Amino acid sequence: MIPNYQLLSPTFGELVWDQLPTDELLGFQLAYLTYIQSNFSDALTEARQGFTRISLVWKNPNNQQEFLAQVKNLQLPPMELSHAIWQVPVCYEPDYGQDLNSLAESKNLSLKELIQLHTEPNYRIHFFGFLPGFFYLNGLPPMLHAPRKSVPLLSVPPGSVAIGGAQTGIYPMQSPGGWHIIGRCPLTFFDSKQPSPVWAKPGEQIKFVPISAAQFQNWNELYPKLLRK
């Protein structure tokens, strides 16, 4: 699965795969990203991964031309994706998911059906963006796809689990947001004081696990450690 390199400016270009996000594509992306970081880190200002592309900001035009000459003949095998699955607790109750009822009604689903659909898949982490520690996940059932809100909220609580477009995600910190909030998670998703500020990695998976409001409120006492399969 060979990407196309688009040269967009003298110091900016993108590796682009012309297909939908899949586990197979992610394996190739991680292989190319690892190769680039191992061989061109001194020449790069920034490397950013997306669902179907890797954006590269080069320190000077010569660096990009050197990479362009190499990438034409580069054929990397995909990386094997991690089998790790993080169990992420979520309280799916109206007090924690202000858009839960309205989203369920718009889909002609009961709350139980919506929660079951949302918790059924294992979601693959593809990359981080928007906010530090914000997981870009693949795997939301099509039945739950929903357009983003026309008027975003000015403040979304940290840990809010939400749906926007074809994606679901977790707000790692308080911020504005235009996704439909369906629950909240008691975990910390970004801690700048830790050696690894984000505890999960691209290629790993998460599975949402429903908890009660009482469990949410007492999470630190009841469940001091993150559950992992």
C-alpha cells in the first residue's frame, strides 16, 4: 500500500493514501511514520498524522527534496498493530451526557439501545489531535453517526464522551466543542507532569464500559488503577 506524496510548498508536503481509514492502512501509516522519525528527524520541524495522511513540515526545501527522492522507491511492510485494549469507564446518565436523550430520539433508539451500540465495538486509536490527549478513534457504528452541532458549546467538561460526524471521542480537558455529549469518563487523559503524558498509543484499542453515577463519583477510591486487557 504505497502512498502518494503531495508537495504543497517548498517546506511542506503530505503522504496521502487514497482510501478509507482501516486497521491495515494504520499499520502502513505507523510504518512510514517510524521510518521518517528514524531517518529524517533532524530535517523535520513537525510530523502530523491524520486518518489517511501524514503531514510533514521540513526545515528547508533541500530536506524535502531529499525525502521526495527516497520516498518514490520506498515500499515498507505494515507494522503489526498492538493487541492492547484499554477499558474506559463511562457514565451514560443524563446528568453526565446532556445530549444523550436528544441523540437517542433523533435516531429512534432507546437509551439502552444507544448505549449498547456505543459500547459494543473496540475502537482503534489512530492518532491524537485537536487537544493534547484527544483520541481520534475509528469504529463508531454507522447508526450513531450524527452531524456536529450547528452552535458549539463554549465549555465542555473534561472527560466528556461525545459523538460528532462519523467519530466518537473523549474531551481530555475543558474546552469548547460541537459534538453531542453522551456521557463522561472519570479518567485523566493528559497529564503533562508524567513522563508519558498520554497513557495510550496509536494502534491500541479502547472499549467503553458503562458505570453508574455512584461509581463515577467514587472512582478514585473504588478503582484506583486503569483497567487493561
